[in-house]
Amino acid sequence: MSEKNLGIIGGGQLGSLLSVAAKKLNIKTTIFCDDPEAPAQNFCDDFIFGKYDDKQKIQEFAQKVNLITYEFENIPYETLNQMNKLKPVLPKPSVNRLIQHRIAEKDFVNKLNIRTTRYVSIDKKSDIETLEDLLPGILKTTTMGYDGKGQYPIKNIEDINSLDVDFSKGYILEKLVKLQKEISVIVTRFGINNYEIYEPIENTHENQILKYSVIPAKINQKILNQSKDWATQIAEELKYIGTLCVEFFIDRNDNLYVNEIAPRVHNSGHLTINAYNVSQFENHVRAVCSLKKIPLKKLHNAKMVNLIGDQIKPYRQNIKLNNNEFFFDYLKKEIKEKRKMGHITTLI
């Protein structure tokens, strides 16, 4: 392989946008995905369809690439570990194993003296009955689940009786924050104390799915500095290589809490494609492929809107865009109700 070939596990919109960024840097991409309809095959150089535990497909994938990265975190640790024996996997599999488990992730963050919401492990329904001080709260599966999947809001003890939850899985109960707003910080770490960090992004969710992201976030200087410090501290402690997103809550008293760590490029960072000289996707490719780090420069303030379900239709019919608007179609064939189909970034 004279040309560098980057393997990407997962063929959704993040894999697609990583492939586009890699192409700009003359790096080929091979996508390995368990969805035969994966939209990233419209953007990558090579596509392998297979189950993530298929040893033969793993071998075939590893032989085609120089190194491997991923677009989502819910990949079996055994798969990443097996791949890592064949070709380097970045971020390293141990990062993914930690972040796949919500309790392990929160324990890790708290050990760094970084604030999270209060939380407790739940094994059975009766565990919740003694935890009235953690209500209102949200019950979440300890593994898997995104965009609101596997999450159950509980306002009071009475709500427990109506819970339709399979307690054979592990759960975490998190106390709800009196929420003022949500922000995310995206950082790309290239090596020891060597990173580029994007300014905090303010996010608005609808039905637990990200709807809008905007920079600059309307936050004070203390929150701005603290969120960036905490994100870089987390990346450093994980010895992370690549782009990482830390999602935060801000409560009504201007206290900052880490909500979740996403060990990958992130939906809220889509606006970096048009708002910065180097996008989160290009920076991820640069970091994992050991390419030169370019100092970040913000070119514009921006707002990104996710197009969910049918909202993509007018844009696919060539709706007229203004000069400061950029439309991205993920080329997903099937339009589903809560599916992210594309996004619009507006420079402001």
C-alpha cells in the first residue's frame, strides 16, 4: 500500500464526512459496516459489508488499510481489540471500552475532580424506591443507547410503577440538572499536551435529538475556560489520539457538569466544516494519520440545523439557498421519522 488507506468502522454520516475530509488530504478510505445500505459508500474509496464479529471480514478489512478509526462508539471491544492486533486502532480500544459504560465513564470523570450529575447504579426496580433524593432523574442503560434510546425520565416515585424496563440489563439513574443550556467542546489531540480545541458550541435538543448548534455559545468567560480546560484534561488523561467531544450541562446557577464523552467526531461539530479553517473531520484524520497540525482559526460564527426525517425533502428538490448557507445531504436512501438525513450550516 503505497498510498495511505484509512479504515473507518461505521458507514453513517460521520463516516461519510471523515471520508470527504480524508480525500482532501489524498488519503484513501475503506469503510467497514454492518449495514449494506450505509450511505458512506457514496463517499469512500472502498466498502466492506459484514457483521462486526465476522473474523474473516475483519481480516479482509485490516489487510486493505494502514490504520483504523471509527465513527461511533458502540462497537464490540473484542472487534476493536482483534483489529488492533492486525493494524493500529485510534483512538485505542481501551478508550472505547471505558466510554461504552456510563458508570465507568462517570467514575473516570469524577476521579479527575471534574463535576458530573449525581448518579447511582441500578440493578432492579426496587433500587430506585430508596433514591427519592435523586428524583427527578433519568434512568439510562449503562451501555448502548443514543439520541434518547434506552432512556426513561422519572419525575417521582409513583412513576416507577409504570416503568416498562427490562432490568436484565444494567442501568444508571442520573439526577436531572435544573438545566439552563447545553454546550459541547470538541478537541483534537495529536500527542502529549499537543492539541487544537474548538470554541464551545451551544446545542438545542428536540425529543432528545440534537436540533441546533451555534457558535459562539452564549456563556460567560468562566464557563468558556472551564469547559475547554476540562475537555483537554479528559483527552490528556485518556492519552487520546484524534477528535473527541465532551458534552456539558450548565445549570441555572452557572455550574458546569460533564454529561457525556463521545470518543469520535460529533454531530454538534458539523459547523466546523464551514466556520473554521480546519474542520473536526480533517483534524481527526490529521491526528490519527500523524499528519501536520495546523493552528485553528475561526473564520465565521455559524449555526447548524439538523434535517430530520421529512425535513430533507425541500432541500432535495433544490430549494434556493443564500450565499451564506451550505446544505449537506447524507444520501440516506430511506427517510425515517427520527433519522438525521442531512444538515444546513448558516454563516452568521
